[in-house]
Amino acid sequence: MKITKYIMLLLIGAFIMTFCDEEVVGYDEEAIDFQTADAYLKVITAGTELVEGRSDYSFRFIVIPGVEDIAKVNVYKKFIMGGTQEVTNEVLAYSYDIDDSQLSTNIEADVTMAELVEGIVVTNPLSVLEAVVDSLVSGTICEMRFEVLRSDGSAANTTDEASKKMRFTYLPNPYKGTYITTYGSYWRIELQVDGNGDPLGEDLTNYVGQTRTIGALNDTALTHPDWWGGFAWDGEFVFYAGVNDATNPTDSSIRVTVPVEVDGVSQPLFSGSRMMSVESDGCGAAGAFNHPRVPGQCDVMIVPDAGGPGVHRIYLTYGYFTDGSGEREFYEILQKIGE
């Protein structure tokens, strides 16, 4: 088998030399120039972001055995802890068999967060799986190292590409967590009403004291699941934590946007025909959110540490429009429950 493959490689080389005088460029597998008989490993997924609330990930790499007797690729993992920069123990994470009768092998693998931290020990304090997850802070890195082995278990000769590593970087969102509504109100066609549609007095609020779980897709994208204003529903919409107000350096608040579309797809609706937001429909006299309400309803924002260290406050204005009827608007203030 090895002789057959070696002949195939010579034939490829002869074919190449027919067209090239000086430079040898050859077999192309995923834009890889095959220039050597040594084994060649190309990490396609060089880096991935680990996100709170998401457990499933994937990675991909390609192996070209060359004329080496390649049998296996081992993948080792270790963590570099954010903040302390402590380097943990290195653990064999995965092992993949390679069919060296093939000119190339493409590996696409799934990985879970639980698998990534399994067997990893943080020495200060000594931690098991659950504690390792709790120890992760922004900037923590899971580094994956690839080792190419011959059939006798020895390390194979590889090109420089084989020394490449893959990194999973942990970027948690500090605003994810459990909140309580300190203010919440609902307007139906410009009339302030409660969850049953009954009118409210000017100073009354709706759904105050309820808990909300704010999720995170990454370090800027947050999710608002299970509730639309004071109405429970089986869905969620996305909003984004932006940047501080550069024109007012003393303002510590983070600007928030509530898009009506995410990646060109309309956000899920509790009801109605389309979502409304301050960005899409305006706020104040010129926009749909133009009737008198509590001060600051146009300032959609996060105020970090508003209620103490880690007790963040989120101010949200959003709504939906029903064709043939009109707008429904919601305003709420959420305060994170301290841990």
C-alpha cells in the first residue's frame, strides 16, 4: 500500500514538473500546496469563542500523510486561565485514526464545554469539572495541540503546519444573569394598560418585581427569553450592548440597541406583524414612541454596577406593530440580582 501511494506521489510530481520549470507547486487540498513527502496537518478551525450558555462547538483539520506511515492524530488540551495566567495540566482530549491509503483525511469533530474541561485541574484552588467552569474568567484560553503518530506510535515527521495549535477563547458577558423588574409598563395604541388590557393610572406600573433571565450569545449580544414585557411566551429576542458614550466621558452607561432583524432575519414576535425599536421607529416627538411616559424611555442602555458591584441595571424600550391596529410598546428597567 505504501509503495502504491509513493508511486502515486511520484506520478503527481512528474505531472507537475511537466508544467513547471523552477517552482514546484502541487497537489491542492483545501488550498494546501503539497510540496513534501512528510506528513502535513492543516488546522482549519484556528480559533473559536467560548460563550456562556452555549455548550456545543466544533472544529476541523486536514491530514495529508505523504509517504509517512501515519496511523493516528492525538489532540491534547490545556487551559491558560484568564487573569492569573495559570497554565493547567495537559490532557489527551481526542484521538483520531488516519487511513494513510488516502491522499488526505478530513476530520470534522464536535466538542462540548464539559468535554473541554474534563480532566483539567486548576491548582489554586484545586478544582474538579464544575469548579473549573466557575473559575473561567474573560480571556481564559483552551489550547489544543496536535500530535501526528506513525503506526508504531512514534512521532511522525511533519511540516511546520503541524505545529499549529487551535484555541478556544472564553469571553463571558458580564450582563448575563437573573434580573428583577424594578419598573415595567405597557402601552396599547398609546394607552397605558396592564396585562389584561385594562387602563392604568398615570403613576402605576405593571409587572414590577418579576424575575427575568438575561442570556448571552457572546460578549456583546444578549438574549431576552420567555417574556415580552409582562407577557410570558415561548421565545426570545436579541439586544446588543454597545459602547460607552464617547461624547460624555463621565457617563458610565453602555448604549444598547434592539434590532428588528438579526443577520437579515426578523426577530421572533410575541404577537403582531413586526418588531418595533427605538432605532427602527424613533423615540420622542418624531417617532412611534412619542407619547408621554417616564423620563429616560429613549435612553436604551445598561448602567454597570448601578445597584452596587455586579448589580447592573438594564433599561429597555421595545414593542411590536400590528397591521390594522397599531403599536404596542413596552418599557422596563431590570436590575441584576447580586450573587
